[in-house]
Amino acid sequence: MYRSNGNYEAFAKPMKPEGVDDKSAYIVGSGLAGLAAASFLVRDGQMKGDKIHVLEELALPGGSMDGIWNEQKGYIIRGGREMEPHFETLWDLFRSIPSLENPDVSVLDEFYWLNKKDPSFSHGRVIQDQGKELPTEGDLTLTPKAVQELLDLVMTPEKDLDGKKINEVFTDEFLHSNFWLYWSTMFAFEPWASAMEMRRYLMRFCHHIDSLSNLSSLRFTKYNQYESLIQPMIKFLEDKGVQFTYNTHVNNIKVDTSNGSKVATEIDMTTDGKDSTVALTENDLVFVTNGSITESTTYGDKTHPAPTEHELGSSWSLWENLAKQDKAFGNPDVFCKNIPEANWTISGTITLTDDEVTPYIEKISQKDPHSGSIVTSGPVSIKDSNWLYGYSISRQKHFKRQKDNELVVWVYGLFSDKPGNFVNKKITECTGDELCEEWLYHIGVPTDRIKDIAENHANTIPAHMPYITSYFMPRKVGDRPLVVPTGSKNLAFIGNFAETERDTVFTTEYSVRTAMEAVYTLLNVDRGVPEVFGSAFDVRTLMRAIYYLDGKKKIEDIKLPFKERMVEKKVIEKVHGTYIEELLKDAHLL
């Protein structure tokens, strides 16, 4: 496997890998990573579909890419995926998946056209004081010290950040800035999260620093992610003959680690309560989704909180059993144990059944939520919320079956250890109605109307996700196994708990990238995996980032000591009339 960039490799079809007709594949997990692996096996590996077996513990596919109608509870979404143009492997995948609405075009085509016609732009990124706009909206409010802390983190080698937390490399001066408010609520970072992951995000997404306050860099699907992305993939794969087995718990994969190699030899699993084993040879490729952020999710309803008691779950116990066999298979305990109490664990789906709340939504977002246009363009964060509450309203209808009078709202709280501002409870203790009440209070609904609206004009379903921020647990190099561990002949790890360089977890791109790298490595596919977008290596992007980080100041407006000011003046004189001056002007620094 090798990485590439440019159209030459991007548009090429690889030759059929040698020996592929003698091989088969077993994919553990039917989330985005598992489905992507199956798709790359079919498209680029040219493996026959009936040789590919997807083993899923739930009764339906999709993993964390969800969006369902539950007959007893109603509409449920546990989260949403923010996407952007430089998800190179994601778009490489979806250019080949036919749309369900128009099979003559790809999912990428319809996604591209939709976001051209209806681009993302937030008119109310942060609110406070019951629905009022943040007075400093758009200003990153970074002090020179805070900017220096950002630069210091970026310049620190990843190996020197083992086990470090964000609040160990940043002071309160940074953590009280609007930059951190925008950044943490957009990506779900907490102060205790991994400084290593924070550094990766800064380098991966520095091209978005100028749009943090308006979210114009983001792209979204027409419907929920399950209907827009997962269902077309399932149809594509089933049409190719890929075999899906649901209600299947993979308990262990036995691996022969003798002689310096690693060969998966047996799959032990339970399907519909019946135990079975599958004997494997080196020609049987195994792709394991190790760990899951939505494993062990529980649900409440209007009058009951989501239960917080839960079992570890199959994806974690499988990873534990693999890790016992070889240290190269990672350390799952780092991610699934000792999770801070304060972290995000609760989200809720609010279905509004009439237009009682529409004026308050429209006042903040400056959009008619029934227009079909994307409403909030990502999260609206509530700065003075004890929970650091936020909400997002995607294009409506968010479900194909949704009624015209219904609006679906997703809410989440990043802090789970404090009582709410209107509801005097921790978010983990709240019923669906109480989650709705807290949201209504913060968007400015009069307090005497809140209970009636929550109880009689809305249906809110809480979801408790004990591992939702596990990706960001402070870690060290080696805690995540390599996509293909050194010496592995037929075993690969895929998903956001596998390790690939430079890219960032908690993204659809990471899921697809690890799947692509796994397939290309084990099958020796002779085509480059598109490299991670190199925004951190583009001097134009870096200049523009400096301009916004430093409060949109020109170079001559930046306060420097006298000696440095004289040096700066000489440098500006030297670059006058050169290409460097053009770059500085394009970045608004001159």
C-alpha cells in the first residue's frame, strides 16, 4: 500500500490483484468502515461479492451512521456527521455508489449538487442569555499567549504528547477564548481530551480556521446519514452478492503469532444465540472494527431518562480478546475504561409536532426551517449553558417519512456532571421532556410556555452513549493498533480505533481511510490511497490561518518590540514587488 495525490491516480482503475479469486473476506461490523471495506474489495480488489461476509451484532447495518424510525419511540438520531470537500477517500468511495433516488448518478454527484445549491452558512453559531447572539460572534478572542500555546502544540512531535491532556498544554487564557468554544463544540473536544488528537485536528483542519464561526466549510446530506449514505451502500453491496449476517456477536478471533507473523486462524461467533466457528487460512482476510462509540447505547422516552447501566459490548470485548494475544493489537482499556464523569454521554432527538417553536428557531438561524434549506449548518452552541448544551437542525425533512408539520432537532450536552440552568438535574438524569425544556429555555421560549410545549407539542428521546467520546481519551503511541499490524498476513483493523498517520478520528474520512488502507494492503491493490489533505503544508493556508488567529490584523498592526519591528520593516521592504508580497496580500496580512 502506498499513498498518492493528484488526478492521475485518482481516476485510475487498478488491475485485478493476483490471486484474488482464491480469497474470501470476513468483515466484523457493518458501520461505515466495514461497508467501505466491502465496497473497496468489490470495486478495487475485484473480489466476487459472494466471497465477502459482513458480520453485524445488531439487527441492521450502519453502526454510528444512524437515523431510524422506531414504532414505539419515534424518530431517533444519535448524532450527525460533519463533512468537508477534502475527505479524499470518502468521496473516492461515494463516486462509485449509485444514488437510490437516481441510479444514473452517484451519491457524490447528488451530494455535490445539493451543497452547491444550498451551501452551509451559520447565522447563529453561538447564543447566550436565552437566545441572544454572542456579542463577540466571529471574533476568535485569542490573546498572544493563547496563539503561542497553539503554535507550541503544533510544533511538538506527536511522540512527546503521550498521555497528555488538552488542559495540560493550554492555560485558561486559551480555554476561555471563542476559538476554543467554536472548536470544542464543533468537534466535541473536552478539556480532559487527548492533546495528541487536538494537535492532529489543528494540522488537519487549519484550512477551516477562517470559517469556525460560520461553518461555511461544512457539507451535509439531504436526509439523515443512514438514509443518505448507508442505505445506498447496502443496496450496492447486496446487488454485488455480498453476504450480510445480522444478530451476530464475534466473540474472538484466534491469531497464530508464531514465527514473527500474525495469521487469523478461527472466528468464534454467536448468531441468534447459536455458537459457531469459522476456520480460516491465509487466503481468508479478516477486517475487524475494534471498539465502537455507540456500543451499549440505551434509550429513554418522554417521561424516562435513558438508563446509564450497561454492559461492555461485543466490539470492546472482542478487542480485549484480541489484545490478550499480542501487544501489537492495541490497548482497549485506555478507551473504554476510566472515562471522566464530566464527559458527553447524552444526546436527544426532539420531534416538534407543530410550529409553536418555529419563530424562536427562525430568529436565531435566520432561516425558515420548513424551506428545505439546511437550518443551522451544524451546531448552535449555548455559551452560558451549564451542560454546554447545543443543537443542530439539518435539512427538513430529515427523514423521508417525516410529516410536513414535523421538525427534527438534535441536542447534546458536553458536560454531564452539572445541573441544568432550567432543569435542576444532571443531563444524565433527565427525561426526554426535560431535555426539551432545557433547550426551549435556552432558545428564548417564555418560561410559562416551556412545560406545555415539551409535553404536548414535542416528542423527545434521550440516548445514553457511554463511549461516545472514547476516540479522544488521552492515549500514547501504540494504544491503537496499526491498520495492518507488522507481520500480519490476513488480519486488519478498521475504523476510528485503528491507527493511520496524520488523519483525525471522529470523522467519516477516518473510517473510510482505514478501510481503504486495509483492503489495499492485504490484497496488494496497485493503486495509491489518496493522502491526507496537506493543509498544514500549504503556505497560503498557514498565512490565512495566522491572519484569523491574530484577530484579522495586518502585519504592520501586530504589536512587536522595537527591535523586531525594525526587522519586520526590513523584511516587508525586501519582499515588495515579489511573489511573496502577493501571497501576503492574498492572506490579508498586507
